[in-house]
Amino acid sequence: MIVGISELESETILLYPNPMTDRAYLEFEDSSTRTIRLVDSMGKVVRIWENNSTQRLEVKREGLANGNYIIQVSGMKQEFNLKLVLN
């Protein structure tokens, strides 16, 4: 089941599953270069993928606490934020 779909200036970003337990996936339409940050509820960047050009990114839980996170995607025409919930 896909729970998060967002469109940004002709680009579709899929985020699933959301909420996640062990891992989630971000899927992009193309392999443009982007920077992706995972930010916790306190505003701290807890993961970063710089110059990522894959169409599918796996986000692993590994050491992250339950709660709400923001995934910031930049490098396209603007920055875009997605909410990710960890259970």
C-alpha cells in the first residue's frame, strides 16, 4: 500500500510504507542528482544522502527512535518536504 505520493513540478515522489517499521523507500521518476536529508522532530539532521542520483532510495531504521521525521529533498527546482512516521 502506497501512503505518500507528492508531485512537485512534474516530478512524482513516492514514500512507502508510511508509517514505517524497519525500512521505507523513496521513489523518484528519474535519476536526477538530489540531496536528501532525514530530520528529527527537534530539527536535527539524522541522515543525509548527498548527490544521490538513484531512482529508489532505501531508508533503514537502524537506531532511529519512534516518532515523526521530515524527509527534505533538494536539488530539483526547489526543496520539498515529506513527513515520515516511525512506529
